[in-house]
Amino acid sequence: MHYIHENPVRAGIVEKPEDYMCSSARNYAGLEGLIEVDYW
């Protein structure tokens, strides 16, 4: 999951994974995102 969350950062789209609106990294950072995430 770390690899997937880091892709927008590596591409230079955002500075931090949680800055990318379409990423579940926002949910894991405690922010509201576009995607609902169920934690197991």
C-alpha cells in the first residue's frame, strides 16, 4: 500500500501522499477523502 500511496509523490503531482484527493492515504492520515475506506 505504501508503494501505491507514494506514486503521486514520485510523479511530482503532490508533495505528500495525503495531498492527493483520489488517494486512500488521506483516510489513513485522518483526513476526509473521496474514497470511503473500511479498516480491518
